[in-house]
Amino acid sequence: MKTIKLSIAALMAAGAGMGLNAADKPKVTLKANRTLVFNEVPPKVDSLKEMLTEGMFYGRLRMNTFRWDWKEETSRNQDNWAAGFGGSLLYKSAEYRGFSGMAGLYTSQSPWHMDSEDVKYIKAGKDTTSRYNVKTTGDWGMTVLAQAYLQYRFSKTKVRVGRQIFESFLTKSNDTKMIPNTFEGVSVVSKDLSKTTLKAAYFGRQKLRDHTRFHDVITFKDAAGESWANNDDSAINKALNYSAFVAAGLDPEHDLVVLEAANKSIKNLKLKANYTAVPDVVSSATIEAHYTIPVGGFKVVPGIRYMKQFDSLDGKLGAVANLKANAAGYDDPNSLDSWLFAARVDIKSGAPWKFRLGYSQIADEADIVAPWRGFPTGGFTRAMAQYNWYANTKTYMVRGDYSFDKAGLVSGLTAMFRYAIQDFDDTKPGVQADTNVLHLDAIQKFKSFPGLEARVRIGIVDGDPQTGAVTKGDPSYNEYRFEMNYLF
């Protein structure tokens, strides 16, 4: 939202008076996936005036830096870096007769950056800025009202209308950079049924993390053919673009429908079912189950996920099977029908460690469509920055989590590693070469300074380039990230 020109200094000064003493518990804290947990919320009140005056502000200062080092640079792949400095100021109103509201203003500024003509090379750090704004105006900063909704609550059911975060299997805030992924529309979340959470949503627009405007939920490129003006998510299906829809006589404007249910009625068993659809384009149905088995002083938790993807285009668009619109090597290049199967086993000690083995397989049909920041293989085999849901891909992963804090070794420190073997289809030129991925992650919290966290992430990718009938370049690279957050 370009008209909003509040500086980050002014934004944070507004919340400076709400800071905490070192001994106080923060009003809001971060989960490991960087989503917020509100420890304090505004009260229920008896008047419209109090609805506003008794509301609460939540501040966040954050910094994200990125360094991407390719093993082999090419005309398309150049070493790159990015940095974002900014934060957010959220306001939650008090609740009056079930009604309340929330607004969230976010900013990301990049005073130090690459040359503007090199913005196209930025990989993981692209979400610190808007490539479209850099290209069209030269502005590397972003300020946007990413959340602005009204809510009505009755019993344990909440209805929200407006701009909002909506967490489901395929729709996530994915707030690991500077500004979250949000949606515009209406949602319902209900916990009225015992041990059951029901979710439903109807969204007409989406705002990706590196956008300042809301855009279509699935259409790639706009009417002018600009790649960065519409849905340009890294996992977008490029065959589903504006000109292709128009040429086929189809509407390039779409909606997103989500239905989800989670249940814990059976002891030790967690069940989840999800339906996500872009009507007249593509839909999917997913079931998931996790069962906890106590074994001595440990817990063994096997889990499975099955996702079925349904094509609704009936061949009206060509080459849709591959996300990059290069469907060579696909049995039916004009169909999105496909499926995914994933399985994992967690072994938990309670504290301080957890161990996971994971496996996923994508049918040799079509790639999975998921440009809404929820990852189809997430929680099973996906490693940082990886997209392993191309057709006929098999992934094997081992993961370990360790809390140095709970072990009594280093106060506030937790760490995680993942090692993934990604076996892509060698016969499909539109799919990358096989890779082995090592991902290291460490989070340091400072108990003497509540609300302050530092995080280091390292990704090492070793690729297996190939020549012959199908040639694939070397996808190897090293990636380094450093992040800091202060919540108040």
C-alpha cells in the first residue's frame, strides 16, 4: 500500500512506551515457525468507546539478512544477498457484544541492497523487498496494511471479514521474513465441538510476503505480462497465467475455498482432513493421521498424509502438469490430476530431544499446485527453501531437534538439523537435478531480556547435474541467514 508512508522509526516510537521491563513476560511470543502467540489479549467491555480505548498494541522489531552462494554462476543464477530492517505494529480492539477488530501495519526497509537491475537474481531474500516496486519505481522499501479485519465471536466460534492470516494445510502466514502472507475475504474457525477444530474460508485475494498490493490467488502474470505483479510465488504454476486464461476463454480472476477439520477424540490419535479449491481450475483433498505410542520413557509417533489433486480445466490450458510450464516427459501434460503420499516417524524423549524419519512420494502425473505458502510436504520431508512436490519425486529425510536449554547446557538455546535426499525425475527437463540437502537451524532466546531472539539458519545443497538425453545444470549452493526479533 504505497500511500502509507510511515517511517519505521515513527512506527516503533508509537509502541516504545509499551515496552516491557526485563522481569515481565512479553505480551506476545514467537513459535519456532515464527507465528505469534498472544499471551495477553484485550478484555470484554460494555461500550463502543471502551472497545477502542481498552484495545492493545503489539510491537515487533525485526531484521533478516541473507547470503546465497551458488557453486556455479550462470546467466540466470548469480550470487546474491539481501537485508530487511523493519517490523510491525498490531492493534487488537477489546470485544463488545462479540464484536472486535484488528489491524496490522508492517514495514520492511532495505537501505543496503544490490543494484536495482540485479534484483531478479535474489533468491531467499526476495521477501525483504518488492521486486515489482524496485523494477517500476526503484523503491526497495515496503509498507503495507497486511491485516485489517472485523471479528464476531459467539461461544467458541470466530468469524472474520477482511485482511487476515489464515493457517490451514495449504494456506500459511509463513512469517519467516519481514511481512506475512495474508488473504482477503471471510473465514470461520470453530471449536464448539468437543476436541474438534473446524475451519472454513472464502478468499478473493492474496498478498504474498513481497507484495504491497493484494492480487489473484493463482494467476501468474497480469494483463500486461508482468511476472512480478500478480501471484509470483516460488511455487506458482506458470502455465496458469493471465494470457493463457484469456486465450482459453476463461476468467483470469479466481477465488480460493478452504474447508478443514481436525479431531482428537480418540486418545493419542490426531486426525485432520482438508479440502482446498480454486473453482474451475484445481482442487485437492487431504487426510492426515498421527498416533502416539508410549514406549518406556519415550513416545513413538507415526504419521501419514495422503493428498489427491483434481484437475478442473479439462485440457483447456496446455502444459499445466509442470509448475514451470515445461511439461516434456509428463504422460498427460494437459492435466493437473495427481496425488501425494508422505509418512514419518517421530521419536520424542519429552526433553531435550526429538528425532524424525520422513518419506514422501509424488505421483508420476502432475506437479502439486500450492502457491499459498503452505507446503504439501511440510512437516514430513521439506527442508528450507526446497520444493520437492514435482511429479515422480521421492524424498527421504532425517531430522533432529535438541534443546540445550532443557538439557541445562546453554540457557535459551535450541537447535535443529535436517538432512534430505531429493530424488527428482531424471527424464523431465522442467524439473531440477537430484540434490542432497543439509539444513542447520539455531534459535537463541535471552531470558534476561524477554522478547529478544536471534536465529541462524544454514542451508548446504549438493546437486547432481546430468548430461545426455536430458541435461540439467548444477543446482548446488550454500545459503546463510541471520535473523533478530524483539517483541514488545
